Amino acid sequence: YIQSEVNNAAAGGVNGFAFYHFGRFTNDAGAKAEAEFFIANAKAKANVKPGTLLVLDAEINNMPTSSVIVFLDTLRNAGYHTGFYTYKYLLPKFDLEAIQTNDTQVVVLEEPCH
């Protein structure tokens, strides 16, 4: 399904795509495993190529900054651009300065949508 959506968008003139992953990891090993899963599925289901923006959606309370960095580094080491997406109320849980290194794009939402 996703591949047909990407193809249709490309046929309509869209030439830039980003994909996001809702992170559920709570440690570095889990972060690496989820990043590898994200990459494998993005390639298999949407033929995502290195250079594409892959975004971590971080919306859980117990996600350590070190694990966020492991996740993003895994994506970058595979050749992808990285993004970090979270809510303002979660910002105190993360070291944003450490996350923003290596050109990671950051998006912060004011409050959750209901």
C-alpha cells in the first residue's frame, strides 16, 4: 500500500518524502533494534533510499536521551537524514542539545492532539 502512495505522490510531482517511527524503546539495545527494524521496513515496504529523512517520534516518558542518540546514530550510519519529534511537555526528559548534533531536525509540538 505505502509503495503505491509514494509512487502516486511522485507522479504528482512530490519529490521529497520523510518517514517516521513511533519509538517504544527504553534502553540503548532496544533503540538500536528499533532503528534497524525501521530501516528494514522502510526499505522493504516503500523502497526508501539512503538520504531520505527518517524521524523518531518520541512520545513516551521513559525514553533516555542516550537511547535516542543510539537510534538516530543507527539511522545516520545507514546513510539517512534524521529528525526528532516530541511534545513540549516531554522536553525536560531529553537533552535536546545532545540530540540536535549531526544536523538532526527537531520538531516540538505544543501539546498532544486529542
